[in-house]
Amino acid sequence: MKIGSHVSFSDKGLLNAAQEAISYGATTFMVYTGAPQNTRRKPMEDQYVPEGLALMKEHGIEEIVVHAPYIINLASPKRDTFRLAVEFLQQEIERTAYMGVDNIVLHPGAFVDKDLEYGIGRIVEGLNEVLSVSGSVCIALETMAGKGTEIGRTFEELAEIIERAQHSERLRVCLDTCHAHDAGYDIIDGFDSVMEEFDRVIGLDRLAVIHINDSKNPRGARKDRHAPIGSGYIGFDAIYRIVHHEAAKDKPIILETPWIGKDPATQRPMYEAEIALLSDNAASRFGPGFLDDVARLRAFFEDELESPGRNGRRWVLATWEALKDKRQRGADKREPMERLYDLVVEKGLLPGLNEEQINMRLVGYFAGL
């Protein structure tokens, strides 16, 4: 299984990104070649690419993914925004090729004050120009949640873009679990059917990348708010089935779950625990003490939580439903994982562990260890 997370270029570019991914136990990873919110970029010659590639080879990482910046909007009706999108995406493709990476993930775009038909046409126009430059890098259009005017909520929208584009042989798809769930696809109980629909509408041969995220919202909410694996509406069991599904075989599987923690300055991702749990190697990664701690949590929550259910699923879902009711004055606004963390600390259940270590064990609890 190729599973990893989003990591960042820092002072030493690809080398730092590879080091971070390896620290999580990743076997693949995804990078932005610079900040995703702006156009400032260091030359690729200064991004320690040979050193990063050498470290990846040493650790058996053969395939990684690049994500295009969020500021690219090929569907924009504004001329300057559209021109920036085309030219900046061409530059990002060149930077992707410099590292020898095959796929760059792209949010298709938002039509703003126009309509869907206009937006799709604009994206096709942009892709035709972007891909007019020869090369081997493919663009993986990401499935979107459907918030606002963004395009890519349905497989049909992505299929129309691909079918109308002049260089469709270089277009792929990135499936995002949170986005698909929020868009209305039943990936929890009907992932086989969803993949059959994907194959019929787009073709499974175009599925190139999978983003793995839980969701803070119920199916069809069209919100796009990621949650740590197991702490949202999708749940660990459903996501585990997806990453081990035949459709995911040999595809880069990328976690984009949020960094968490009380203090924004010390927030940390749960990538290491999520990768280990989804790969069935938590025991070898963390040792028997980790499993003992999770067992202690399970026994504790069985007594403390009202009707927790397997892996705390009933309690997690009930908590999210309660959070949706914003009319309750003075209501508890803490999300499920934060509530459990506070309860563990209050009761002194795992003394000597820091916030990140406790949260990693909570992920283990959600996984049913």
C-alpha cells in the first residue's frame, strides 16, 4: 500500500518534505512546491531535489504527488484571474516535471457569478492552453464537495471536462473521501457502487490519486470540513475499507486530515497514527504500550460515555448532531476528539503523556484496536 500525507517544502525543499514523510512512516506523500495561497516560489534548483530523491529511494518511496495551489481558478470569468491560473499552472507543471513526478492534483475551479455551463467551458479552455505545452505530467482533477460555485461535485461534471478537453490523455482524477461524502456519494455503506458509477461515468483507469479524510458534516452537506480519521461522520471502518479496496490498489493514498491541539502554536497532525492504523502496523510502530493505553481508553469510555457504540461511533455521531444545533445558548462547542481528550486529562487516565500522544491513542480507540 502507498500511503502518506501532505507535507511541506521548507528551507530544504524536497529533502525536508521527504524527511517529514518518513518520520510519519509514509510510503508516499504529497507536496506543494511553495505556499498554496500565493505565487511566491523558489527556483527548483534551490529545492534540494537530488537530495530529496536520494532519500526517497533509500526508504523505498517511488511515487509522490504534487498539489496545485488553491489560488488557481481556471473557471474564473475574470480575465486577470484566468490568465494567472493558466500561466501559474503551467509553471507548476514544469516544477512537477523537474522532480520526475507524474501527477499534479488540481481543484477544477469555481464559476463565481456565472453558471455551471460557463464554468466547465472556461476550465476546458484553460486546460487546452495549459496542456498545449508538451510533457508527460498529468493533471488529476479533484472531486469536490460542491460548496459555493465550485465545479467537480459530480462524476458527470469531471467527465464532461475530460471529454471536451483536447489533451484528455493527460487528464486524471483524484478522489477525495471527505469531498465525495459531502457531495452526496455513499462511500460509507456503498463504496462498491460508487466505484462502479465512477467506472461507468469516468473510467477507473483515470483514478490516479486518493485523498483520505474524515468529514465534520453529514453526507450531502456540501461543506468540505476535514476531520481526523474516525472522529467524523465517515468513520474509521469505512475509510479502512476504502484504502484496502481494489480500486485503491497501487494508488498514492494521501491524508489531509487537520492538525489538532489546544494551542495553535503546538498543533500536530495525527498522520503517524493514522498511517500505522490504516496499514495494520500500529503494534510494530508504537509497541505494546500503545495497545495497552488504547485498551484502557476503551474500558474507560464504555463506563463514561452514554451508549458509545463500536469505536465510539454512536457517541461521535450524536456529538456532531448536537453541535449542528446552534440555537442552544451556552452549548458545548467542543468537537468529539477535543471532548474525549479533555475527559482523559480531567480523569488523569494517561499520566505522563503529552497532548499529541493522547490524541494518537484516541485515534487508536476510533480504529477499534
